[in-house]
Amino acid sequence: MTESIIYSNCNTITETVSSNSLIIHDQIKITNDENFTDYSLPGNGTVTSPFIIENFNITTPNGRAIIVEDTTKYFVIKNCYLVTSVYGIYISNTTQGTVLIENNICMNNSLTGIYIEYAPQSIVANNTCTDNIQSGIYLWASPFSTLMENFCSNNNKGINIYGSQGTAVFDNLCMYNVNGIWLLFSNRTNSFLYNNTCIENSSTGILVFHAYNVEIVDNICTNNNYRGIDIGYSYDISIINNTCDSNSEQGLHVLYSNRSKIIQNACSNSKYGIYLICSGFADLIDNLCSNNIDSGIYLEMSLRGDIFNNTCNNNGLYGIYLYSSAKANLNFNNCSKNRYGIEVLDSPKAVIINNTYIQNERGIQVDFSEYYWITHNLFQENEGYGLALRLFSDHNIIHHNVFVNNNQGGTSQAYDDCTNNTWYEEETKEGNQWIDWDSGKAYPIDGAAGSEDLYPLNENMEKISYDFLFIVPFILIILLKKSKKKRKER
């Protein structure tokens, strides 16, 4: 009697597979349509009455327990217990939509539990594939297939999908593998990875490489020893509402992949929350990237990133870090209680609008970066400067920001060590609001540039006019002259 653990939708069910309840059988080998009748299987191979291979216990050293190849008939493999030296189930070159594999246990195979190649529109559901040396389930060149509610544990790869575009992978549990789910070379047509749980794998939860138009939605990829989700050399990937917490390196890593949509993911308690490298035109929206060791969001050599409404708090170094990433747009992000709210290095022509930086060591630090537009941000209670422009960060425009109690005890809430930075809007002659501003003069900015905000705003974000300071004396002089003239006339 063998007891196995089945996981369905993350609920643990103990199922007992008894040698008394299954038929002990030798290898089943079907290499053409006629072979189905050699085993007296029920069914006739039609869509309404498929051949059924079920309730077998096949434990054999002969390489493959069940082989089906070069067939056109419909068939089902279910409720079998399969342990062999190579493959538990081996499917090759079948007509599309004819394969259903469900409720089997394939374990302790030296290569793969379930191997499928050149079998489009196959369905693999609710199988347990554990302790296989290579993969729990391996789908090769079998597009538009469905893999659902399988449990794959203690394999090198829990589920491995190669060259099978349009495949739907959902409600699977992949844990204690080296890698949970791999999707490689999926081109032209959408593939879907929905609601899978990939946890406690020794490398990565979900890996997608060389793929096009893949949707990765509602997955849980936590406590993996490297990355939660890893995307590489791909295009138009949508990564939405995944939980990628507590991974050793990155919650979400994107490499050489343009036009990614990264929306509403939780990427906390890792070294990096979200890490993009050489990946342009990405949308990062509504993500939670907090309590990471290094950075909440890290962009390196990634052009035109739109970073909108993310929460990047309590990270060890940076809420958001831009390195060699030009023309980024950062809007409505909350970057608080980090070492730096935002750090920018060698990343020209960014727009930073309507963000919040509270209780960091420094709100924003800009190095070697020119032509920024920094406006309508809140800098509050940062230990050092709210905003610091350093090291050849020239030609930046800063206006309509609010600075509250930053660098307390210092002489200014901001720092400028560069040239040609303008601390007000040229058109309206409106600057920034400074809580420590001494009304009646320009606001001084620390640093070698000797910059000033010439047009500070009051608490209502309104410009205070100083014209009266010059007009009033002239009016008084005129009034005095008139008064003297009247006295003389009398």
C-alpha cells in the first residue's frame, strides 16, 4: 500500500493508492490506432467514447510505463500509479484534442512523470508528479494544451512547457522543485498562467523566456530561494495581481523584455521587489514593493518606464532606483521610510510628478541626470534634504512641490550643486512651498550652485507678490511731497 499527498487548490488531501485497488500491469505500449484494442480497453476511440486506460499499477524498470504515439483516436489515461526508470506517461505525435490525462500518480521516474510532445490541445489535469529527476510534467511542441490542478513536487522542474504557444496553465501547485513552472519559446499566440501556486522552490517560482503575449495572473510565488517570477527575452508580457513575497533575490525580475505590463503585484520581503534590466516601455502600476532589503522598484538600462501609483515603503536602500534609464515617468508613487525615496543615476529626461516622500533619509537624490521636470511632489520629514541635485544634474525644473520639515536644523530643505536648474515655473513665476520660508525674500537652496527659489508659494500654494515692497516707499514719498506742497500753499 502506498500513501501519497495530493494538493488541490492548495488544500491538502491524503489519498491512499492501494495495490489491492489497482490492477498490476506490465508496460502498456500503443504505437498506432490498432494497438488500443490489443489491451481490451473500454471505448471505441471517438470523442464521445474514448479508449480508457485506467486503474493500473505499473512499476517497471523498462523505461516507460504507458506509451501512446502516432495515434488519431481519442483516449483517456486516469487513476494509474506509475513508477519507472524513465517516463511514467509518454505521449508523442497524436491528433489534436485527443489526449486527456487525469488523476494519475507518476513518481520516482529518472526523467519525467508525464511527457507529451507533438500532441496539440492535450489536457493534463489533477495529476501528482513527484520525485522525478527532470520534470513533473513536460509539454513539448504541443500548442493550445491545458494543464490544470496538478501537484508537482521534488522535481527539477515542476512543469516544463517548451514551444507550446496558446497553452493554459492554471490552479497547479508546484513546490519543493528546483523551478516551479517553466514556459519557453511560446510565440505568436497568448499563453495563460493563472492562479498557480509556486512556493518554496530552490530557484524560481515561474520562469518565462523567449515568449510573446503571455498573461501571468493571480499566481502565488513566495518563499522561493531565488526569484518569484522571472521574465527574459520576451515581449508583451502581462504580469497582474501576483503575490511574489519573501523570495531570496527578486520578487519579480524582467530581463531584455519590452512592453511588459506589471500591475497590482505584491513584491515585498525580498532583496528587490521588482527589478527590470534592459526592458523598455514597461508599465508598473499599483504594485506593493515594501520591506525589501535593497529596493522596492529597480530599473537598470530600461527606457521609458511608466511608474504609476506604486507603494515602495520601508525598503533598506531605495524606494525606487533608476540607473541609466532615460525618459521615465514617475507619478503618484509613495516612497516613504526608505534610505532614499528615489535615487536617480545617469537617467536623463524624467518626469516626477505627484509623488510622496515621507521620513526617508533623503527624499530624492539625482546624480548625473539632466532635464528633469519635478513638480507637485510632497517632501515631508525626511532626515536629510527633501531633494538633492548633485554631480552634473543640470537643466532641471522644480516647481509646485511642498517641502515640510526636511533637513531640520539645516539652512535649507533642498540642495543644488549643479548649473542651470530652475526652482520655479518660468511661465507663471511660481516656485515651491517651503514650510520654513521667511516671507519677504527668496528661499535659499544649499549647495555650490547658490540657487534660490525666487517665487516661493504660501500655504495655499499661491505666489506672494513682492512688488508692494518697492511700490510702497515711492507712494509714501509722493504723499509726503504732496503734503509739503499743500502746507507751503497755505
